[in-house]
Amino acid sequence: MKITIDRLGHHGDGIAIGDTGPIYAPGTLPGEVVEGHLVKDTLTNIKIITPSADRVKPPCPHARSCGGCLMQHVSDRSVATWKEGIVRGALAGQGLDASFRPMSTSPIRSRRRATLSGRKTKGGALMGFHARASDTVVEVPNCQLLHPDLIAAFPALEALVRMGGSRTVEVQLTITRSLAGADVAVTGGKVLDAALQMEMARLCENHKIARLTWNGETVAMRAAPVQRFGRALVAPPPGAFLQATAEGEAALLQAVALAIGPARKVVDLFAGVGTFSLPLAENAEVHAVEGEAPMIAALDKGARNTEGLKRLKAEARDLFRRPLEPDELKGVDAVIIDPPRAGAEAQIAVLAKARVPVIAYVSCNPATFARDAKVLVGAGYRLDWVQVVDQFRWSAHVELAARLSL
């Protein structure tokens, strides 16, 4: 079957319009003529007949086999246009429009946090990412996505799989780059006895692993796995949310600082471990609110151990069930909100009534951002600008920062 690709879908697949509906063609680009075998609504065994001018040679040797990256065959310029188009489309779907600030894209080999899969084998260990839509684990020793410090920790991760893994069940290894070395959290491994814990502790010392957490229990901590937020140093709890790249975090912080301007009293909702709260507390009073108690405790400890900050109040609170009310937002100059993918309908409904002068909204889901922005615009806010921040390079993931004001 031969088709011409019309557009890219939100998941990065090429889409053609067939006689009975859309046909999905993974790894293809708009304008390309391709042929292959149609299985239900998906083209398989694809051959590119007429390639797009936006098609490039994937920079990673694992691009064809690994499912970690979907868009390495596309030029950076085309990916940027596509991702900004996703945000524009989400806004248009809610009857909204905005000006766009220049997009920020993280460089290659900059991802500082990743989750890999591992399985013990007869001869050792297999570790890497899954092939696309498959349980097959693909080894990625020359990954062009991960920071070199994460790649350097692969021998330690493989040793952990050999020690505590299984030939029948996969383990998941979440590794985060910290100032003290790799912070590793493993799930799915076997129950450890005292001897094996000692062996793993020695491995961590030999490989300079800062902390090892095994099925939720800290097995070894050679040094606190701290992250820097402004002047503050914070040791996040195991597996805590962290922006995917240092460059992406810096771009989001810059956008938030631009959005709130000279605000002197700020509320940071879904504050995490202090990505925005701690740097901004150098110049403003901050009320940081986060639903995960261990994360807000880490933020609070980092603030208390840092000199020169303005007053920072840290509060653990479920903002989905108990959003901040209008009387708690009186006198606030600006609100920062960085909710999970589901957005923050309950808190947005309150913000629409509270009428805080400026809202800096950070989102990892254009659809829920557009939904929430529509509520705020309906309450009298202007959507001043939007900036796409692409720290999930070569993926279909889209993040953004935006400013809304009265």
C-alpha cells in the first residue's frame, strides 16, 4: 500500500487520511510518500519512497531499535515547529490565542534523570530501554540522550541487576544525577538479606553512588544526593520529581521570573522540592505548597540551611482536595502553579475568584493548560505569552511556561 503522509500526530506518528479513516505510519514525516503493509489502522514494514527535506540521519546508533526516542529522524527546526503547533492547537481548541516567546530546547546528552529496565541473564545482566511497543530491552551504551554521568554509572547499575535482579522479572532503575554522584532507586528486585545489603553498600562505595534505594528502603548512602536551587542545596527523597535537564530547569525558572517580575509576595503551588521557591526566595517572600510531605520537608530543610533568603513558608497540602482559598491569597502579588499532567481544576477555580494580579503557569500537558487558561481568561485574565520548553528532546512530550495577568 502506498500513501502520502499529511501530518504528524501528537504522539509523533505520521498520519495519512485513508478511505475509512486515519492511517498511522510510525517514523514518517508530512509530505513523504511511503509504502508498507496495512495492519488495522497502522502501516508496517514501511519503506520511504519520497523523503521529506526535514528528514535527518538519527544521531544515535540505537535510534532504530530503542523506544526511548521517537523523533531522531526529524530536524530540530521541524520538531520545534511541531511542538509549538501542538500548544497553539490546544489553545485554539479552547478559543484562545497568545504570543509565543522563543522556544528553549535542551542539548543532546543532557538528560539527568531516567528510568531504565534491567533483567538478570544467564551470563550477566541486560539493561537499557524498551523497544517501541515491546517488552524487549535494548542496551544503549552510546545513548545520545542521557548525560555522560548517567552513562558512566551503567557498570554499577548492571552489577546491581546481577546482584538483586531476576531472570523472570524486570527491575526498574531510576537514576538521577546529583552533585554528590548518582542517586539510584530500584523497584522490582528481590528481597535483600543482610549479606546482600552489605555487598551492595560496598558496590556503592566503589562506584561512588551517592544513594541506593531498593524497593523503597535506603540500602546505602555514601553522601547526600543534593541538588542546587539558587543558593540552596536540597537532598530530594528517593524518586522525587526533578526537571529532566538542568537547561530545561533554567529555562523554566527564567520564564517564571520574567512572568512574576518584581513581585515581593509569592505563592508557589505544587512546589516540589523547591525548583522555583528557593531561587525566588532570594528576592521575595514565598509560600511553597506541595502535596507530597517528604518533598516539602526536603524543601524546608534546604531553606533553613540557606542564608540570605526572605521568609519562606513550606506547607504540605493536597491541593486537589483542599486548594488554597481566596482569603489565603490576599495580598499576594503573584502565584506560580506547576501541576501534574491532569492540571489543577479545583485550584484554578479558586484562583479565578481570588484575582491575584499575576499567574505564572508551568505545564507538562498543553491540553489541560489550555483548559485551565480558558477558565482564567473567562474570569478576566489576559494570556500574555507562552513559551515552549523542550527538555524531553526527540520525544512527543511538550512543556511550557505562560504568563496570565489582570
